[in-house]
Amino acid sequence: MSAKLLFDQNLSPKLIKRLADLYPDSDHLDWLGLGTADDTVVWGHAKRNNFVVVTKDADFADLSVLRGFPPKVLWIRRGNCSTNDIEEILRDHNAEIEDLATDLASGILTLF
């Protein structure tokens, strides 16, 4: 089973279709009406629906440290970059992302 990614508002919704071959059940906060929701609301939604939160902000990584996991957090720590760059990162690290989704001991994966 593929990891289900939940893209934060700081990432393009275009990633959903571009990555559907690897992460077919993924979603975006804007598409769920959660684009302006408090991080704790997003956290709860991700936890209830078995999503891995994908973000470029430290907020969800901090929540993971405070609250534990699930949900898991995929923190992309690259400065200004294109949607193509993000897609390439997620494709190149697919195996690591799938491992994160199933690993009982890890809650955060940081990619550069």
C-alpha cells in the first residue's frame, strides 16, 4: 500500500496529480477546505485519515515532537524551489517515504 500524503498549503496542489502514480490517495489542505485551518485541526485530520503530512514548515515537525505520532511528517527543508523540484525530491525518496509510513519507530523524515 502506498503512503497517503497530505500536502500543506505551502506546496502546490498540482503535486497530487503529478505524483498520483506513487501516492494515489493523497490530498491537499486546500482541496479539503483546511487551507486556513489551525495546525492542530490539520494534525487531527491527518491522524484520523492515516496521512503523512508533507510540509516546508517546522510547525508540523514541532507538533510531532510535542504530541508524538501518528501522523507522520515529511519535512522538506529546501529553500525557494519549484513544484518540479518538490516532485523530483518526492520521487527520488519514494522508498524512504514508504518506509516512514510503515515504520513504528519513526515520526519525521527530513528531506533536503
